[in-house]
Amino acid sequence: MSSTEKNERTEGARSDTWMVFLVFLRLGLTSFGGPVAHLGYFRDEFVTRRRWLNERSYADLVALCQFLPGPASSQVGMALGLSRAGFTGALAAWAGFTLPSAIMLGLFAQGMSTWGNAFPVGALHGLKVVAVAVVAQAVWGMARILCTDTARISIAIVAACILLLWPTAWGQVA
């Protein structure tokens, strides 16, 4: 491989890594809710909008990441970055998506410890209600795509019932 080809490859990898970082940074600055909501945002961005992968591949990736420790959205994000731009892409995806919320959470905690009494009592409750709506929308969007026949709908209903009636770690395993 000539030095020109190596330079072009390195430049392309940097470009892909930078693009991964910017996409995940935008998501990190605008996404609200927990891991389930994040998976919905990722699906909209990377399956529907950017077409980095198809529905089936995304569903398989989410299923695989559910078995890994930690939030599935973190693993899915890093896997998307890895597939797009290698190890630096995985790091860029993690940094772009995680650092904005970590910084905002730190600033929020500092603000609450300093000016906590000035914060309206119902504001935190309002944020929780919005988070529930965002998660519900993400679950509904994924259910419409992934539960397309009677067998899958039945499995989803049984799984939801088990989780609601047996809200423990073993219920999640079941």
C-alpha cells in the first residue's frame, strides 16, 4: 500500500470517527429518557433516517446488547460506532452520547445543592411524567415494527405481564 493510500485511509477513518461523534453528540444533547427511549431514538436515527443498518440487524443488535451488563443503549451506541468507524468510532459514540448528560447531571446536582430551595416542587415530577411519555413512545414505535404477527404479539404480552407481576431481576430473566 502506498503512502498516499495510507493517508487517504487514515483521513477517511478520522472523517468517519468525527461524523460518528457529531451524530451521537446531537443525540446526547437532545435525547431525553432512559435506555429504552434511547433505543427508540437510535432506531429513528440509524435505521430510518441514516440507514446504517436495517430493522432486522438493529433488532438483533438490541437483543444481543440486552444480555450485556449495563444499559443496553450504551452497548448499542458503542456497537454502532464500532461498526461505522472501528474502535475510535465506538469511543466517539460513547463520548458524544454520554458526556453531555454526565456534564448536565453534574451541573444540575451542583445547582440543586446551591439553589435547591428555589426549584419549584412540581418541576421534578413534571420531568418524570415527560420521561414516562418518551419511553412509552419509544416502546410503542419499536413494538409496531417488531411485533408483526400473532406469535410475536403474544410473546410480547406474556413478557410484559411477567415483568409487571414479578418485578424482580428474575422476572426480567424469565
